[in-house]
Amino acid sequence: MTRRVLLFAVALLLLATACTSPSDPEPPTPHEGRRWQPKPGQPWQWQLSGRLDPTVDVPVYDIDGFDHTGATVADLHRRGRKVICYLSTGAWEDWRPDAARFPKEVVGRGNGWKGERWLDIRRTDVLEPLMAARLDMCREKGFDAVEPDNMDGYANDTGFPLTAADQLRYNRLIARLAHERGLAVGLKNDLDQIGDLVQDFDFAVNEQCAQFRECERLRPFLTAGKAVFHVEYELPTRAFCPQAVRLGMSSILKRYELGAWRDPC
């Protein structure tokens, strides 16, 4: 073999090895790497009913995970938005496509909303795979984060003897499942357990802390550099915006149906 042919053969071998080397990184998926961390004061839109208005000029949207497609999420991304996937993780909803997968024994009393009933969050053997599948849906549609709702059943009349310890265990399970999928996760309400859970969650979502004079209790999230997405329904903005701005919360006035209308601070 001539020197020229030998060098050519070695070059081909090196090229083939480089192309097939197991050390080559795979192309990154949308959720690889550092997950999104919402910062205090970021404006947001929360719309769970009606035809979605994608034109609100805010950096964060919170929309229903079941009702919207990956194409909708992609469109919001093109518009420069981060998108939160709303899910109910603590209550059963009779209209969801997976409703029949919930055994009757884990479905308790109504939570005050038509078609919704509290779940027995002690039964993680049943609920973990169901919630994991829902979070898989959020990831596959391209969401950046998840807002798990009804995360304070232990403080309500659920029909089950739930304790604070049961709630902490379940909430941490939901946070872990979200993080394993590269999703940021928010703590919804559950003010009494903020001190225990602030390190497990990436942001908070709160309803009516100003009306019930509880907004100071959300300070641990803000002190940790984590957003508090806050909504009021019954107070005018002049009654809660000064405190919200002072604390650094992301606050808006909405109607209970959570349509497109909003009045931000």
C-alpha cells in the first residue's frame, strides 16, 4: 500500500469514528438544560376560558393544558411568551379526557366548582401515574411550566382525613414530577405551607391574598427571587396594586371566569 493510500484510509477511519462516537451529544430537546425561573414582577396573562387572545403584550401566559395544542404553545413562544400549563392535580374534573381513569374510591366531595371533586391525595400509588401522564402532556406540547391547582385539599372538606403531612408529601411529588420533565412548577395558594415548600417550587400562584390580607405571607417566594403571580377578583386595582407593587408581585384583576379580560397593576 502506498503512503498516499494509507493516509487516505486512516483519514476515512478517523472520520467514521468521529461520526459514530458515543461521546457525541444528542441534539438538545426543548426542555433540556436549565428550567425556566420566573422572576418577581413579570407581567402575566391568565386565561382559562373563551377564545384565547394571544396578543396581550406580556412575557408570561398561563393557559389550560388540556384545551390548547402544541401549535398554540408554539405560537405564543414565537410571540416571545413563556407558557404555563394549568392542570388540576388535587381535584377530579368530570369533563377531562382522562376522567374515567380515576377510580371512584379516590374521588371525594365537591370543591365548589361544577363537575369537580377533591382527590384522595394519600393514594399516590393511584395518582402518581395519572399526574405523570398529565405532565407528560404539558412537556410534549412544549409548555415551560405547570400550574398545579387544588393543592390545599387538607385544609378543605374533601371527604378524606387528609393531614398537612399528606399535603406536603403530595405537593412535593408533583414538584418532583414536573422537574423531572424540565418544567418549572408553581405552588398554588396553600399559604400555610409556603415555609416548607418554597424550596421545592419555582414560583407561586395566588388568588385573593389582598382581599384576605394575606399577601405578606408570600414574601418567602419573593425574597428567594421567585415570582408570585397574583390575581384579585373583587377588589379594584387601587385597593391592592400599591401593596403588590411594593412587594414585587405580578398582580392583575380578573373576572371569575378567567376569560381574556384583565386589568393589571
